[in-house]
Amino acid sequence: MIIVFKPNASEAQMEQVHDYLSAHGFEIHPSRGKEYTLYGVIGNTQKLSPEYFKGFDGVSDAFRVVESYKRCSRSFHPGNTKVKIGDVTVGGREIVVIAGPCSVENKNMIKKISLDVVPHGANMIRGGAFKPRSSPYSFQGLGKKGLEYLREAGDRTGAPVVSEIMAIQDIPLFEKYVDVIQIGARNMQNFALLKELANITKPLLLKRGISATVEEWLNSAEYLASKGNQKIILCERGIRSFERSTRFTLDLSSVPVIKKKSHLPVIVDPSHAMGQSEYVIPMARAAIAAGADGIMVEVHHDPRNALSDGPQSLSVEAFRALTHEIEMISEALGRKFVRANT
């Protein structure tokens, strides 16, 4: 349920409502804007009457949240959520770029790539240590060593690092080594993993499942938000359709839809959607134009010999060209693209 206060409501009037809800065991999430204050109420609200709260002094409206993803809904939190990761803010005016290899192959390669991409516009570094591969014979990642190498690269450049988690037992490792924990498309509906990740306070990046609707995606985000962590970033990475000319169909319409339905920031991963590097840059440009808060792309010094996802990886030179174009698009939209001070 949402309880909206009048612009001139006093603290005492709001406290009266707060005390009533607390006494009856409800969880209250205040949200304050320039022209409004509201309470998002969590609990068995079926026994609460919206009309009853309209009788409180200072209350202008009360209504039920019809969406099942209550904490993640725009009605629950009208303002945009901004996720701060070190000096990087996702969901504000700035456009964020996350870049790096699909897999951390060795210490030198992640060091070299990070030192090349950060000065040219990467705000965060990505790199896989535990790889969910379609074939059991493909490179599965370096595990803990990969996380250690990624952490060293982040510390050297000053950029936060992002890596994908696959198993509940690895949560302590990720809490120690990474700044943003990514939940991949294959695990978007791994509810056991989502329930455990809901207990941590680190920022979480949730990718859309390959066959998931926007509502299913937001309900998965609700699992993560269920314990109060609002530091959630959504990532569109393409959905499976009948079209085979690209790996997946990049659903850029999800960006404005998410912006209407939810307060959470959303970025786009064109690398995994397109599957071919020549298509990545055009779709990255389109993602920013569609209103995404940033992009995540794969970059490799030698894509042909990459241990995973080489065909979709940008060269360092292509990445530099991309960030230059993103900077121009950002300025045209009244947004901001910030390069690292290195």
C-alpha cells in the first residue's frame, strides 16, 4: 500500500500514521521528494483499508500497489534510484560504461585490458571468474584466482569491478573481491541464490533471462530487494526469439518500459545479445539513445584467440571509438559521460 501525504503535512501528522502502522506490525519505507512524501507499506495489507488512511490529517491519498514487485515498482518509489559504487553513480545523469573481457584468462591480460579501457571511458571493469558455459568442455574460468586478478586490476586503476556469481557457496568470495555482484541470465530465476543474495548489502546487477518477460525480470529483482537492499541495477542482454541473424534479439523497448514501471536503473549489454562485434557498437549507441543508464561491453586485445566469446568482443581501438560516440550522444540527450582521471 502507498500512503501519500499532503505537501503541507506536518511531521507530527506523518508520525501519527507511522505509529499506527508500526503498532500493527507493518514495515514502512518513507520516500521524500521535493513536492511529496509517501510511505510504502509492506506486510499483509489486505486487512488495511485505503479509505481509513484518507481520514488521517495530512494524508492526501492511499492506494494499493497492484504490481507483485512492490519494492521495485515506480509507485512504491516515484524517484529514480541511484546506485553509488565508489565514485561511480548508476541511475543519475551520468552514463556508465562497464568494460572488460568475458573471462579473466590470466593476471597479465586483465591488467593490460583494464589499463587500456579505463582511461578511454570505462567506469567499471568486468571479468568472469566462474563461467556458466553451454558446453562442459569450454573454458570454465579461473575461479578464486580470477577474482583475485580482477581485484588487483580494479585496485590498480581505481575502477570498481563486476563479476558473475553462480553458486551460493561463493557469496563470501564475491563479497571480499568484487564491488558489484552480477546475477547472470541463466540464474535470473535461481530463487535459492536470489534469496541468499538479498541478505547482502553490496550492489547487485541482475541480467534479464533469455526467455523472461519484463514482469518476471522485475519479480526476480523483488527477491533481491525483499530484505531492503535497493542497490539493484537491471541489465537487458537480449531475449530468445525466432530471429537467428544475431545470437539473441536485443529488446531495447524494455528500457523505457522499465523506466515507467520501476525506479531501478537499467543498463544494456549489446555484446551478449548480438554475438558479433560488428553489431555491438550500433546497438550500444541505440541503447544510450533509448534512455539506458549505461552499457556493458566485452573488450579483448586478441578477440580471435579469446578463451570465451571472442567473436562478440571489441578490440581496444573499437572500444575507444565507441566511447567517443557515446560521449556525443550523451551530450545531445543532456546527460553526462565522465572519463576516469588517470
